Amino acid sequence: MYHNQFFDPTIILVLIGAAIAMAASAKVKLAYGKYSKVQSSTPLTGAQVAQKILSDAGIANVQVREVQGTLTDHYDPRNKTVNLSPTIYRTNSIAAVSVAAHECGHAIQDAKEYSPLRVRASLAPAAQIGSTIAWPLIVLGLFIGGTNSILLLNIGIIAFTLAIVFQIVTLPVEFNASKRALHILNDSQILSLEEMTGAKSMLSAAALTYVAAVASSLLQLLRIILLANKRR
């Protein structure tokens, strides 16, 4: 029987991670595509909803801005801005209202000094460096010879782990922002009870992408460790 000695069985872990990430991405795009076409009962656009939520929360130092792209919405704690993509900023769809409220959830976290948000911010520089240097070090460690390869592998694994820790800390930050958003939309009656079902579906799908990213990264880390042990 022919045996392919070059086949790496650990590649299956990467394929599983990629499948999980693609499934989560497809789900959020499907939810966004559906609810971006459904107008909500509120006449307020996503930008106006964001401004109302911030005003009601007594947050006066955060600006609502329009940014280009699709699903590029985010809160930037460095310059205190809620950044909304055009379809979120300008329309009153269920998706627009939900996403705008979610990003305001982050602004409220910042104003209330929500602990996981602070931890994530403190980890960001190390995670950025880790994600930048991890793969070059890992690749060098796997393919060069000598004792230095083990050192490079170990540093690469540590760097990659820092990036994963950042992703894990991001999970409660995102879940909490969605929880705050749903409470606000319900309590302020910006959305009806029927529309709240759509908002929950939209934000749950978005949260799933972060879970999938963590799962995919953990599978990659497992593969790296298996390859490193074999190299050792």
C-alpha cells in the first residue's frame, strides 16, 4: 500500500477550525442580510438610535460617526466614537437599530469602567505584538535545525497564546454589550416585542463569530503544539 509520508494529519484541525469560522460568518451574514431589509417600527435611524441611547445614559463625550464598509461597525475607546457603517448609520432596519445599540453598549461599558473591557484594553498591545510575530517564529522554528528552533517555537507558541487570551477576554465584552443593547431596546420601547426577536437573532449571530474565532484559534494552537512536540 502506498503511504504518503508528507501527509500531515494535524491539518484536519485547521480544516475544522476553518469550517467553524466560515459557518459562523455565513450565519451572521444571513442574519444581517435578512434583518437589514426589515424596517423597524421606530422612525429613528441607527445613528439617531445611538445618539438617543448615549444621551439617555448621560454620555456626552462620545461621538457617533459614519465609516465606510459593511459590518465595519465598532466602538473606539481611544477617541470615544461609535462608528457605524452606512447602512447602519442611515437606515431604521432592525439590523441597523440592533447594531447601533450594541456599539453603544460598548460605550456604556467604557463609561462605567466595565472590568473585562479594561482588561482587554490592557492586553491589546501584547496581543497585537503576539499575533504579528507568532507565525514567523513558529514557521522558522519548524523548518530550521539546531537548538534555536526549539526556542523559536516556544516563543512563537507563547506569542500566539497571548493573542488567544485577548480573544477569550473579548467574549464577555461582546456578550455584555449585546445584553445591554437588548435591555435598552426593550425598556425604551425602541423596538416592539416582535422586533426584539429579530434583534436577538441578529446579535446572537454576531456573538457566534467571536466564539468561532476562539475555537478556531484554539485548534490552531493545538496543532502547533503537536507539531512542536514532534519537532522536539
